[in-house]
Amino acid sequence: MKYTMSEVLQFVEENDVKFVRLAFCDIFGNQKNISVMPGELPRAFDSGISFDASAIPGFMNVEQSDLFLVPDASTLSILPWRPSHGRVVRFFCDIRYPDASPFEGDARGILKNAVEAAMQLGLVCKIGSECEFYLFKTDEDGNPTKDPHDQAGYFDIAPRDCGENVRREICLTLEQMGIIPESSHHEQGPGQNEIDFKYSDALTAADHLITFKSVVKTIAAQNGLYASFMPKPFKHQSGNGLHVNLSLFKNGLNIFRTDRGSHSPVAESFIAGVLARVPEMTAFLNPLTNSYVRFGSFEAPKYVTWSHQNRSQLIRIPAATGVCSRMELRSPDPACNPYLAFALLIYAGLDGMKRELQLPEPSDFNVYEADEKQLENLTRLPANLGEAIGLAQNSAFLSDVLPSKIIEHYCSAKFSEQEELSHAKNEEKFEQKSYFFNI
């Protein structure tokens, strides 16, 4: 349910709300928040709640450190795992300067701008995500171990699948928060799970994904487990992907619909735009050094290709019709900032439409088993984070659609991560130490 400001204030008064969390993300997609008392809400809506932005990596410096959080009334959500007596609610916020102008480092604001750019063309982008994660056991002190929750495989059931009840609890919690999962199941890796969501507008989809990750970690902890969205926790097991399903609606109709087997020319140009720009965007879609270990195996593509249904491709067109017709991008992983990732996908597609790009011929073969001759003319995704950063820093496209401060701060931080890895004596141990307990 969407709320207006006056409805929010009435809801808070009538529902024993005692704490209000004002949430936002840093440029890397890590959720942050500050809690205020309900009496502060009118001030928050009017002028915002200030915070020390110099303490958030990539935001501000000490000399100019004040930014303000202004709650988006439409994102009101009760946190079901908190006590029902003295409820806790959460809002996602817009980030503003003291003069009330938008802060250019607000990734949610960047996605809003991308959505508006599509709307100027009469288009509404719909996104549905498929997110994978691992569940690990914890030790007697509650600290996470590297032992997976079970040894089950793809679509297995209980008792082999030990994550069944945890997924159920996650889905029911999300439902209480107004987020409706479409399906859930055990994935290929030991202790690996997947939950998929019905499509929604791009901003809502990103909000839901941030909420989902928080819910998964919270419910896992309540069950004595640790949830990890690390792209590749095990070298020889399936990695965690974030498959992004995207379609475009105009005048209420899905233009990705097929007519007698042919695509809409506009949809084809949109897909071609994503294919053309995806190497430059990869640093934002796959933000960790560990992300690149995932490419090339276990259904994680590393070539810039497309096809119908074929799961070895970067973009596949699922066997769906009507309102469910869509493209599916299979390279991103859940460590990304979804606001930036979705914004870049929209901008890339719109760029393809503007340039009337032609969709190349499909690669109707299994890329994972292809010979060198089949692969020799294909464009590859970046082989590592350093290469991806280089493409991002030299991208005129990214410079046009992202604030220069975002690119500068983001790439600088990621370059440091790549440098740390290059100097590490044991890459696998470095990645486990760096990301296993944080992502």
C-alpha cells in the first residue's frame, strides 16, 4: 500500500509506532539508516534529518559533511520481526543538500532520473529480479562458518533441503511488508537458495531488492544461520547470480510482446543498447573482485551474446508471451547497488533506441561447450574488476548518465580492492576474508 505524508502521520499515531528508521544506501548499495522518534517525522518530511555524510564512503568530506534524509512517504513499511508493541517502521529516503537540492551521490535519485527519462518517451520499465544466496551454519558463539546449511542440489526437497522452512519464513515476512515473491527453491550449490519476484516498476524493484537482502540476513540469523550474497563463495560450486528480467510498457501494453515470432523493433533496439554498453557497465553490475570468478561457469555468462531461452547467453529471451514477455540479463550479481544497476540498464536501452541499433544475430549454441571457432568473434565481458574499472573510467556513455563524483569515488574504491587482491599471496583466502562475512 502506498501512503501520503498525512496518511503516514495518522498511521504512526494509530498503530503504536515508537521508532522510525530512515534508510538509504551508500554508492556501493550497502543499506544504512538512522532511527528517529515518531515526533520527528513532521520535521523529517519538511526539511529532513541531518547526518554526517563524511562518515559514509563516497559521499562528502569533513569540511562539507551535512546532508539531509527526507523520507519517501510511499515506502512506509512495518518491520515484522520487531515487537508488535512499540512498532518499528522504515522509510527509504531522498538525500538532499542543506539548501534542499538533490545530492548527486543518491543512487536512488539516479534511478528516479532514469525512470523519468523513459517516461519522457512514454515508456515504463518493469523489472523482476531472481536473487540467489547461500546459507551457512554458525558456531557456538553465533559466528558464521564456511560450512553450508545442507548438501542439497537443484530443486531438492526436505529433508535433504534444509532451507525449506527458512525460505518459507522469508517469503511470509516479505508478504507482510507488501512484497510478493513469485517462487522459491533450493539452487544448485550446497546451502544455496533462490527467491524470485514478480515484476514491478524499476524504483520499486530496487527498493524491494534492498529490503529482501535485509530480510534474508535477519531471518537467517534468527534461525542460527548466516546468509551470504557473495558472488562466488565456493570455487567449484554455483555462484550467486542476480538475474534481471526487464520489459517496457507503453500505453499499458508490453512492447516486448512478440507477434508471430518477431520482436518489436523498439524492443530490439533496447536490447541491442544493453548489449553494446554492458562491458562499460560491468564494474557496477559486478562490483567485487570475487564477481569475476563466477563468470564462465555454472550458468554465469562471460560473452556478450543473446538468444531465445538459451541459459548460456548473457541475454536470453524467455519462453513467455503477452504481459510476461521480457529480456533476462544474466551477468549481474547480488553484491551490486540495484539502484545504479537498474538505472544503467535503462539508460543503455534508451541509448540503443535513440541510435536505432540493430540487434545482432542470436548465438543459438551452448557457449559453455563451444569451440574456439564459435567464440573467436564474440566480445567478452571484462576478465577482472581492474579491467572493468578501466572500461568504466573511459566510458563516454557512463559520463553522460552518471555524476562524475559517483564514477570517481566508486572507481577509486574498486581500484583499491583490485590492487589489494593483486598483492595478496592467496587470492581465494583474500576474497573469503574480504567478502564472505560482509556481502
